[in-house]
Amino acid sequence: DAGITQSPRYKITETGRQVTLMCHQTWSHSYMFWYRQDLGHGLRLIYYSAAADITDKGEVPDGYVVSRSKTENFPLTLESATRSQTSVYFCASIGFGQNNEQFFGPGTRLTVL
Amino acid sequence: RKEVEQDPGPFNVPEGATVAFNCTYSNSASQSFFWYRQDCRKEPKLLMSVYSSGNEDGRFTAQLNRASQYISLLIRDSKLSDSATYLCAVNKGNAGNMLTFGGGTRLMVKP
């Protein structure tokens, strides 16, 4: 049971470059989420998706783009990376429990130079 | 006021101690509440959901106080392995599947 995976796990890039972070889940969960976690700000929601081809903005969407052509994949793209996007990025999906608990992938540590 | 607030700590306790954390939330329409555990540089892992009637899992007890809008986590007989950051999460009321996370409370259990 692979669950939810993210790739790459670590990425160093330069300002202005496009970067795509991948998220894959094997559970066929409908809802998926992208968060960033920074010291002093905690976990903040970037984008979420209720199903394939349905996405919506979260708290901090500027500078990010998402797509969801297949239920199992939810890539996050930084169109032109900035230093302020240096962070740890977590993907999550909602399980099938009655309380809609979210389960997280292992994270991608992104550094923008 | 932040939507979800936690004391960042750290809480330094000896092994075997009982420790409690609170988490306050501002949205009175929130219906789902959770505690997550996060180890350094790792992903948050669901510790337990918090039900209206309270919830106990071994040494861990979670409670909800709707009147005062807070949830609590009690850890009895602390172990060294309990050292971690504990995040609370609260759903956004009418946006049921969206969660807001607190900043986390750091616990350090000492021998």
C-alpha cells in the first residue's frame, strides 16, 4: 500500500525557473491538497482539488498553478520560482473515514536560490 | 485573532509525566477537529480525531469544549518517543473538507 507519494523529495532551483512538484496517491481519494510549511506560519493551504478537473485556490495561491487530469495525480507548478517560495511542500488527501481525516505525503523540501 | 491558535512551547517534561495542550479556534461553525503529530522534518501524521464525546487512545485523550471553542490533548505517562510537535486542525465549518492548522506545540520529554 504505497499511499501518497511526492517527488522529488529535495529540489534546489534558481529564481525565475519553472518547477513542478509531483503528488501521487494510490487510494483513489477524491480530495487532494497542497500545503506549504514555513517557520512562523505553520501549514498554509495553497490549492486543493475536489475531483479530477476541479481545483480551487487556498490561502496562498499566488505564484502557483495546479492541474488534476487524473484522480491519482495532483502536480503543483511554480511558474517562475522566487526565493520566498523556499519551503517544505506537503501534499495531502482525504481518507474514507467519517470525519474526513487528511493524510499527508512525505513532503518536498524546495530551495530557491 | 488567528483562526486556530496553539501555545508553541516548548513543553519540557520528564518521562512519566502527564502533559496537556490546548488549541483554540475562532469559527463556531467548525465541526471536525484533529490532532496531528509531526516529527522534525517529517510529514504530519494523524494522531486522533476529536469527537464531541471525547476520544481516548491508550495514553492519549482528546476533548472538545464547544462552549469555549477549544480542543485539548492529554498525554499520560510521557515517553521519550512522544517528543514531537503536536498540531491541531479544525475544519472551516461550511467548507467541510478544508482544514486550518494551528502553528503546533513542541513537546520535549526528558529522561
